[in-house]
Amino acid sequence: MADLPRGRIENRDQQRLVAVPAEWLEQLVGHARAAADTVGAALGESLEAEARAVLDPASELSPEDVAYALSVALASRGLGTVEFERWGEALTLVWRDPPGSGDALADLFAATAARLVGGVSGVEVSGAAVGREGTSIRVLLASSEACEHARDRARRGESFAEIVAQLERRGERA
Amino acid sequence: MNNAQRLARLETLLARVVERRSQPRPVRMAPALAPARTASEPIAASTHGAPKPAPIAATPPAAAPVPPPVVTPPRAPTPPSNVAAETEAPIASRASRPPPRLAVDDLPDLDLVESEAAGAKSPSLVPSGKPPADSMEAEFEIPSHAQPPRVEPPQALELSDEANAEPLEIDRAPLATATIPPPGHEPAHGSIAGSIAGAFSAAAEALEEEQAESSEPAVATPERYAGPAVPAATLARVVPFVRARARTFRELLERSLELRPRR
């Protein structure tokens, strides 16, 4: 809710929001890259209530339902929208039209997506930025071990298809 | 000039006043920052820099926002009866005589025109005691042709001089008295006052609608996005590839959590 005469923007829980330039946000995250995971998780937590507000807690959530709920929460802050992909068993979140394209911001959004997905689904999950597609950021949603592995390979320039090929289900033989 | 023409001219003036109100706002947001105007408030009552209203009567200016009147010369060359002997002479020549008592018929046709400057002083029939006789002579000289140019500026109504300062009396109500009814009162239908009030009311409503539109927050309406949209060529490189069936999001997430790096 924008209460412009009083100079306030608030969410539905009367928590204040601040509209800042996206470039400024990217610069800030770039200077505090070590804190990207912490800040991203905090952002995801703050968005969780808005995502939950459009979901039916009594029903089993489909990927489309979750994608819609997360898109509502992100779009209301001008952060873009999301959709999901499956690469084999690997589940990825594609962050469409994010407000920045830097690596630091991608790491922050990966942490945000993991926290948001975990909060909505009730399943703890990690996130790793594993590549880009145009202006979109692809985030792998998996265990912390798999995400760390994927993050390292992505920084070496490997494509996500190559990264996924290096992942296997537990109990499978290489 | 008939009532319809007067009304059209007044509406033009009103539109300019509204436009002038909107000009100082540097940004479009500014209207949303202003408190909402109630529908009953006349828009001209809060117009900054607009000329103060002046009634076309020999009384002190009233609070009603009436556009300033300006005297125009008579339509016909035939002068009023009590100034018939001075048809060719300027009115200022009467300064040495007792001031005449002018009736409405004596005055030129009163017309509602826009003041040049936004903060221009409104004309008044009350004598100020300071207008120079020369200006009266120039402004009220009755030319020989039938339609002389309009008298401007509005100070032309100062019909007095220092020696003979006496207010002019108008015997009957002026033709064009624009009054805005107080909030809660219906305007007089069929009259100029009602038409002017209607014009002000319409302009106020239009302004409110504009403010309401500009203050409406943008509502995010994202589309519902479907699931996987992966190129087939890319999928061919993915091993093993498991086709997604109708599974819940939780199931898909738990399967992804079972992945680990190959050794």
C-alpha cells in the first residue's frame, strides 16, 4: 500500500518498504557480497507471507501454483517473476526479468529463491545461481552439497546441462 | 454578446485557471500528494493567483468567485438619454460638473472577460479617489463608429476623480452576476449563475478524477506461468532425463534434493 501523502509504502502487514534504484541495490550487494546469502534469505523470508497469501494451504501445491505465488510476491516489489524447470531430477527456478544482472545480485537472488521456496513448501532447500538465459537467472534448487558443486562449475563457465550431467541421485552408481 | 457566448468564454477562462493550477506541479505525482478535494468545494475558491472576484455592483467585493467584469462600449451609437448631449464628447469632460447618476442602460454592455494577469487587481465601481482624469478620458471616450474597441484594462471602471468622488449607482441588477452557490446548495438552473456553477462543478469533478487516477497504485497482475520449457536439444544432453508427470511441487523438490555430485 502506497500512502504517498505520508511518504510511506507498506506491505499488508504494515511493514515499511523502500523503493530504491535497482542499480543502487546491485552496487550495495556487490560491496557486501559475503552477506549475499544472509541478505537474500532475509528478503525471501519477508516475501514468504505474500506468496502464502495466494496459496491454498489445504491443497497439494502444483509447480504452477508455486510459480504463480512466488511471481505475485516478487512482482509486487518490482523484482520480476519466476517459473520452474526440471532438468532430469534437478529442479530449477528461472528468475525472469530480475532488477539486475550482476553475479553478486544473482547469488543474492539464489538465496532469496531458496528461502522463499523452502518457506512455501516446508522443505529446506539450498539455491545456487548456475547460469543465465537472456535476462533471466537460473537457480538450482537442491541440497547444499549439490548446490556448492554446481556453483563451482558454473563459475568455471560450464553450461547448466554439463553441470546437471555431473549430478546423480543418491544410491546411483557413477 | 449573448449568454451562450458569455458562458463559452467563462468556460475557457475556467479551463485556463485549472491549467494554471496544474502547471506549478513539477511532477505528476504532485497531485496525489495533495489532499483530496471534496466534491462540494468550488474549485475557484482555492485557486492561487487568480483574480479576485468583483461583483458588478457598487458594493464591496463579495467572497463569491466571480470573474472580473470589463466594460465594453455601447453596442449602438445612440447614447443613453442622460448623456445624450455628450455623444461626441469624452465622458471625462463631465468632471467639472456634478457626477451623473448612471443607470444600467447608461453603462456600456457589461461583459465577462479574462483578466490578463493572474494576479491582476479586479475592477471595482467603488471610487478609489486616485484615477487620473486623463485615463478616464481615454477609456470612456465614445467614438463615432458603431463598435469601438473594448475598454481594457479592468481599471477602466474607476469612474471618479479626486474632485468629484462619488460612487456610481446602478439602478437595477446587472445582467451578468456570476455567483457560486455555497456547498450543499443547488445552483440556479437556467441562469448564468447556474451555468457557471455547473462549469465549476464539472471542472472540479474532472480534476478529482485526474487526481484519483494519478494516485492509484499500480497493481501487479502477473500471468500464470506453466512449467518446463526446455529446448529438446538441451534435454538430449541431460542424463538421465526423467519426464515430469503430474507431480506435486513438493515431490519435485524432494527428488531434486536427492541429487548429489557424481564421484
